[in-house]
Amino acid sequence: MSATLLVLNEVGVAPGKADEVLARWSESNYEEPPADRALFRSVEDDSILEVTPVKDYAELDALSVGWRSLWDAVSANLVGDFRRQLLEFVEAPKDTADPLPLTPYVQLRYIEVKPAEYTAYREWRENTIFGVVRRAEPVTAFLAYHTLLSTQPGVMFVSGFECEPEEYQKVFTSAEYQHIVEQAGDRFIVGGESGLYTRVYKRAGV
């Protein structure tokens, strides 16, 4: 079952340093990392993402200790600071047996919803976005979260898949889904369609 809380921890890495940062991250950040915490590398640029399932807020204190040690281990090879978000589970059109998708790839799909339209958006997405992903064989898991702590507040979908990204992307470039995006942009998304962003990551070691 998907985690009630997720912490996303992402950072940009200097060119050619991703493998070194991943190795140090794995070795020195946490002495006893939970098996369900996962590291991912962006397929689009030199960014590394850690996704950590959290059962309650008390665990954040222990995470912050690990983050300080991580800074000491990898900061010389970074091009920017860490960007962290705390997400709260809302629903799962395609749930996972684990607290987070441990598929070879994950995609983050983000929008900021107009507050006055949030209730209507929740009803609308059940038969539009969720209808598509439930039928889509390439989508292994699709989890809906909302940000609790973030400088970029809004809805975050965490999608897991096992096929190559090009095959997976066909689900969201279809005429049916593009029409859904147009509907959402016109009514629900702050900034319209340009307020949607997506990023794909490959799990480290896969």
C-alpha cells in the first residue's frame, strides 16, 4: 500500500559527477536505510531524486540528521541546493504493494489547482485522468498526492512504469489525453496548460 507521506529530495549534480554522488549518497547518507527508500536519476538532466516513505512526522527529525551528513558527503559536486517536498497521500487509481513504486522508472506529474476549483477538480479527474491511467497497461502504479510543505504547492502524481519511457509517454501524448489536458488547463490549472510539468527518473542500479 502506498505511503501516507512521501518526502522528495532532489538536487542538481555537476556534469560527469552523477555516479560519484549516487555512490556517496548510498553509502554515507544513512547507515541503515529502509529497503523501501529509493534513489532515482533524471533521464532528462543531471539531477538525482530520493523518494522516502514516511509513516509520521516524528521520522523527519531522523531524516534531517541524514541530510546534514549527505551535505558533507556530496556538496562539492552539486550545482545547486537540495529541494525538498513533503507530500500527503490522497488516493491511488493504481496502487502499489510497496510504500512507493519500486519500478525501474517513475514520473512526477505536477499541477497547481485553483483553490476555488479544487473540489470540482477532484470529481473531474476521477473519470478523466484516472480513467485513462486505469486502462493504460504501461502504467504500473499511479498515486495522487498533495503537497504539505513545498515552495511549489499543488497536486503531485507519482507514476511508476516498467517499459521504456517512449512507450509509457504514448499514454499521455494520445489525442484522448491531450484533450483532457486542454480541459484541465482551461478550468483548473493555475497558469493554464503551462502550469503542468512532468519529469521522468530511472531508479539507481537498474
